[in-house]
Amino acid sequence: MAQKNYFLQVYAGSNAPWGTTQSLLVEESGKTTYYLTEVGKGDLDTSSFTLTKAELNRLSETLKKMNYYKLSRNYNEESVDGLRLTVIAEKGSSKNAVTWENFRTKETKLLLDNVNAILKKRNIEITY
């Protein structure tokens, strides 16, 4: 099976062996899959849909505005439990994976505000 080329991957939730996590996987084509999972128990909810070109452009612009590809890879990496937000994005030759652990920044707010605005009509909200 060929590996999917994801433009954006967002993982949010528990940084402990309990609780819930959310995953949002967006392919370059706009095909998107959302998972709500209980740690150690499996999926509670899944949803698949396709983002419009305008929604994909909004995500690209958000990453550009937050200077995503130049962010550090880890924020508060010493944290052992609580909440974690990991964002992996790839566009052309630019790629980065950034993790915030129990740490919010203006970048996390900007990203989640825009992602959640797109997801709202699908009754999904990424929480962190």
C-alpha cells in the first residue's frame, strides 16, 4: 500500500496512559480523517470528509502566518503528563513536526482557531 502524503496532521489530547486523544489527518487532495480515541481502548468516533480548496488555502495561510516551518520542535518537552498538541505539516520541500506539552502559545491559538473554524460545520472541535 502506498504511503499517503499528508499535508497536515494534528494530534491533541492526553500525554498520559489514560484520557482521550484527537487526530486530524489532511491529505494534499483535501481528503480528511478525524479520530477521537480513548487511550488504551480504541476509537470512540471517526469521521471522513473532504476539505474545499478554500479551506486548504486557509490552512496553508495559517501555517505561513504562524511561521510554522521555523518553529522549534518541542515546547515544554519535560512534561510527563497532561495535554499534548503535535502538529506535523509538509508543503513542497518544507516540513516540520512541532509538539507543545502543557504549553500554549500564540501559534497554538492561531492554528486551533483556524482549524476549528473549518471543522465547526462538521461538528468537530480540536481541544487543547
